[in-house]
Amino acid sequence: MSRYWYAMTGIIRRELMRFVHQRERFVAALIRPLLWLVVFAAGFRAALGLSIIPPYQTYITYEVYIIPGLIGMIQLFNGMQSSLSMVYDQEMGSMRVLLTAPLPRWFLLLCKLIAGVTVSLLQIAVFLMVAKLTGIEFAYEGALQALPILIFTGIMLGSLGLLIASVVKQLENFAGVMNFVIFPMFFLSSALYPIWKMQESSELLATVCQWNPFSHAVEAIRFAFYGQFNGVAMTLVLACTIVFFLLACWSYNPARRFRAGRTAAA
Amino acid sequence: MSTSTSLTADPEAVPAMHTTANYALDIRNLSFRYGDTTALNDITVSIKPGESVILLGPNGAGKTTLFSLICGLFAADNGSILINGRSLLKRADALAPLGIVFQSQTLDLDLSVEQNLMYFCALQGIARKEARTRITTALKRMDLSKRTHDKIRTLNGGHRRRVEIIRATLHAPSILLLDEPTVGLDIPTRTELIRYLHELPETHGCAILWATHLIDEVHDTDRVLMLHNGELQLDGTLDALRHSTNTTSIESMMQHVMNP
């Protein structure tokens, strides 16, 4: 069997083991979207009227609307969590073991991304099961239809995380990442409310939402959940995935890493 | 860590080494700068298979930078590095014959000893069954069998170091880089490890490049490189260097280099 295959399965296995060992991370990953679904959505349900917009063909409850957004949220936070663990690995030195493996660096980074996506898919599966138990109506087939899209959106958000990890030098700086990257990305998207709703209050914010790659990730997931393909959203997700990944590879280039002020720690 | 444990290397425990080129490591005209500061200046060194080389130098001499360049974490400003005749710049798999023990610990604290080692084997392209066999043998040899499933977090510094040394040799490297591997260890553990590491070239046929600033780690038969201010000041066996510097001890040799 190819050494590439061994490396990929080894990296995925390690990421899964770390996830299993870090029970708090699993609980946090589950609680966060469930809080939005159960508490936030209960409050917003009455306040926010939703018209029939694609891909929906009938009136839906707010809980149903935000399911794809919360799935995107799981992937967004998981991507950032992966990047946080990469910064931790850099500080602890275990990143060196990965970067000195006799394989192309782009391949090693891609394996890291695939490992992160695998973890996020597990989180999504558990989230959907719990959501179903709370009485939210959706079809499991939708989740299966969305699986290929979720892989791409996961890689896109993971690549962004990789890119951030290459820039952030210390764990302490990660609070800034939460405030300036994750929250704006999440709130300025179609995850919690349709963009037309945002447009009613601010054209500028609606435009920002439309340019936000996370909006397109959420829309690609939303359409896939109903067996439809959103070509525009998917094209933008693919384009952003390629750009983020290439930038991440570039930022992990040994020749560039020192110039960015790195020390031997990575 | 048990101080009575004997760390005797077992040549049958590790598969045959790579020996595909005249030199295990061939460094030519290597230079590297941190901004305006020259870290390494025109370093040229060749290490033969099975050779034991000690890289001596005070803190800040450039030892860790040199290691970071050899293992591809940094890219050189000038010069070339060939490992078993293959250039790092051209092929990522040139790193395959290289074993590395980093100065700071690089194990995953939340994973067990076996999980850490299996992860490394996967990165080296070793099949799981084969990896398990090698790990079992190596842990037994290092008297760590009972700690196989313990998390690294629960191990003391000496045991962690042993795990890192096992990890660096699991893929049967043809050259082993040791970056101050005994720093922070108690005296008995250090003595055992120094003896074990010195036996590796003879029993396994792998060359070692051992960076240190602790002169008691040098044996009479070792070839010594002395690095100071990023430049290679001395290169030779201890006897030859004593003669050329007209000194009697390594301490005075270092003084001779640092305060000419």
C-alpha cells in the first residue's frame, strides 16, 4: 500500500484519537449549535418571519431554517479548533514531526484538512441526531445528499483555519481570531437569517454577507439538504477552497516561514 | 526512570539501514541569515555512513539552526544539503533516511506511547502490522514495555526522551540527528542515554550528528565539529584537534576557538 495512504490514515487516526481524548471539546462542539437551535431559535421564531425562498417550497419554521447554518457553524468552529490545535502543536513542537515527514508538504497539509473534516462530520452526525430528538423536522436523506458538499465546505473552512494558524504565533492571540474572524464570519452570513432580511436594515451589511464565503458554504449545504445543487455557491466554495489552501501551503513554505518571523519552534 | 536499566543496543532489533550514497549527509557551502544576523556562514561538512560526529558549540553557535536546515524546517539562503545523495530541495522523500531527536520535546502529551509511535510510523509509510512489531521490540529494548499504553503526560522526562529516541530510529535511518538529547535529564539517566547513543553507529551502522555544548558527551573516537558564531572552526578527531590547537582538553580547545 502506498506510503501516502499510510500517512493519510495515520493523520486522520491521530486527529480522531485526540478528539476522543478531549471530551470537553466534543461536548462544547455539540452544546454550541444546540444552544442556538433550542434557545436562540425559540426566541427568534416568533420575531422573524420567513417567506418561501429557494430551496424551500413551503413555509418552514425558523429551527428548520437555521439547521444548515448551524452545520456550517460546526464546520467553522471545527476548522478554527483545528487551527488552534496546530498553533498548540507549533508551540509544543509536535508540528515538527509532521513537517519533517518524507512527503510533500502540500500533501501533509491536505491530510490535516481531511482529518479535520472527518471530525466535523462526526460532530454533525451527532448534532443532527440530537436535533431530531428535540423534534426538529428534517429528512436524514438530506444529510446524506449534503455529504459531498460538506466535505468541500469543511476543507474550505479548514484551509482558512490553516492559513490563520500559519499567521497566529501564540495561543494567546487566538482570542483575537475569535473576535475578528469567526464571529464576524458567522454573524455576517446567511446562517441565522436570510440575506434579504439583512437587506431590509442595511444594504452595506447585506453586501458584506453576499461576499462572505461562509454564506456560500451555508447556502451550498442548505440546497444540498433538499437535493438541489447551488452552482454559484458551490463555485465560490471551490474557488475559496483553492485560494485558501494555496495560501496555506505558501505560508508553510520553509523559505517563507522564517521571513514571516518564525523561529525554529514550528 | 530505573537507573539500573541497561540501554544496550540490539542490532537485530532494527532493520537494515539505507546506504545508497558515499555520504550519509553532505552539506556544501551552507549559509543562513536571520534578518541582518548571520546564523551560519559557508558551512561545508560531509558525514560518512556509520560515522559518529559531535557538533560542539556554545549556546547560539548555530547548532539548532543547522539542524532545522538539514530537516527541511528552514530553507537555506545558499548552499546544498544532500541526504544519501538526494537533495532536500528536489524531493521531500530525501528526508526518509533521516532520524531526528529535537532539542525540545515533540511528543503528543494526550496520546499514549504506542499511539505516538504508530503515528510516526504512519508518517514514514510503515504498515501498521510492521510498525507494531518494531514498536514492541524497541520498547522492550528500552525497558518501556510496561508503559506502552500510558499517556506521554504521565511519563517522566527520562522516559519521554527514550520514547523520542525510539521514535527517531523506528524507520531505520541512515543518519540520526540528535539536538542536545540529554538536556534536562538527571545524571544516571543521562549517563545511560549517552552510552546508548554512542553505541548506535557501531551496532546499527547509522551515522549520528550529535549537537551538544556538554563536553563530557564526547568520546575519544568521535569526530568533532566545532561551531562558533555560525562558522565551522574545527573539524577532526579529538587527537588531531588537540594537536592542531596545541591544547590538551576539550575545554581548552573551546576556549581556543572562542577566544583566539
